[in-house]
Amino acid sequence: MPLQEGFRGQRMASVPRPLVAEALRRPITGRLLVTDAGYYPDAADHRMQRPRGTPEVVLIVCASGMGWARVGSGTHRIGAWQALVIPRGVPHEYGADERDPWTIWWAHLMGSDVSKLIDCMEATTERPVVPVRGIGRAVALLDEIVTCVERDQSPVRLLGAAGTAWKLLTQISVDRLLPEPGDPLQRAMTYLAERLDATVKVPELARLVGVSPSHLSTLFRRATGGGVLAHHTALRMAKARQLLDTTGATVTEIAAEIGFDDAFYFSRVFRKHHGMSPSGFRRRHAGYQVTDVAFEV
């Protein structure tokens, strides 16, 4: 079934396929390329059916209203602040809700890295709908993509669209992983950031934010790749780097500032994280005369 076009204010741009083939042979656009992009406001009666799928990944971001999709064997509802991600080659059909038609921004994507970026978004054929927490930011990026492709399809414009698309996909992924204001993970992260000079016990922190220790650890692993204490240590090391870069404080003083009673132990932890001692880290910019070298371990 063909697309029912003619939405007032719509925008749509497509890269000629010979230019797509050329762009896919270039170093950057070969990794991520926007082949088509557009904007359909209040898209009443919008419907698309592709029984064989497409060679590209289809990304549709719903800014308002509602829509539906059949992807593979599943049926899904898509609402405002959500994105529909359809992998390449997967049969699909989608359209606007009859009562509350969606407003969408969309792009078709190709390139060697697209599948990896989609994996980061945790989008699959079975679960193709993902949240878009920062909808304003996502719409701004999609507007930039459409504008790039509308102007012309020169290599430099396609390169610009690729960079913006990369930012869009990674931003959606980051927003999925980082906590929302007020949820247990966000409260725990804030607590840790405000107590860099204190020892934190996971059971006490879990009780404070209202979850079990195991669940809190799971939340941290999903968001940061490590546990609660590993995140706290990373925050302390970030503060140590800042102090080394911006102050003349000794290693001993910096260790005390971030809660290490033993400067020798602090230096060992710092070296484990950075591959060099605190004094060596400071010397790399030659910004200070280093006299506190006793803890270079």
C-alpha cells in the first residue's frame, strides 16, 4: 500500500541511490548514512506497508499523537516521546492513530555501524518501541538532519547528517540508561556525588533510596557498567583529577579531600584507574612544581 502523502507542512528528502552507493564507500558515511529523512505533522490517514522490509533501518520519532506498527509478528502502539525502530529487512506496516494522529520525524539509516547503535538503544524486532526522554533535543537533531539532506546531497552534507544522526542515536541510548529525576538510581547517584569524602555502605544506601541492595547494584551495573562502590570510586577519582589539574594541593591533601586517610593507598587506587601516579598525572601538563613524590607507587 503506498504512502498517503499531502500532510500540511510536511518535509521530505531522499538521497539518490547512486549517491548512496558512493557514500557507503567513504570512510565515515560508510559507517552511518542517512538515506532519507522527513517530518509529517498531524499525519491523519498516514499508513505504510512494506511486506519485504527495507534495506535501511527505519527510525520514527513520535513527537505528539499516537500511531501503531506491526513489525515482524508483533503489533505495537507508539505514543508521544517514543521511537519506533525497524531493523533492515524486517516486514512491517505502520500508521497514524485514527483519533489522535501522530506527528513524526523519521529517517532511514544505512552503514556498518547502524546495527551496533541500534543494539545500544536496546531495540529489537520483538521490542521495536523505545522511549525518547529528551524529545525536544531529539526533534532538534532530526530537524538538523532533514535540513542537511534537503539542501543537497553533496558529500559534506551527508557527512554532516551522519554526525547528527550519530548524536541522535547515542543520545536516545544514554537517556535510556541514565536515571530520571527522583527515581532510586538518580537519588543514589546524587547521594554518592555529595559524599566523596565519606565511606558508603551499599545496604545503607539501598535502604535510603527504598530498594534492595541487589536491585540497586543491578541498576548501577546497567547504567554505569559497574557496581555502586565502583561508581563512587570513579567520582572520587574525577574529583582527584580536577584538584590535580586546578590546584597546587599536595597528593596527601588531595587524598584527604576525597576521603582517603592513607595517601599511599590513594595513590595505588589512582594508578589502577589511570595507569600513572597522581604526581605523574599532574606532571603531564608540567603545570606545577611537584614536591610530594613519596606516594608514586
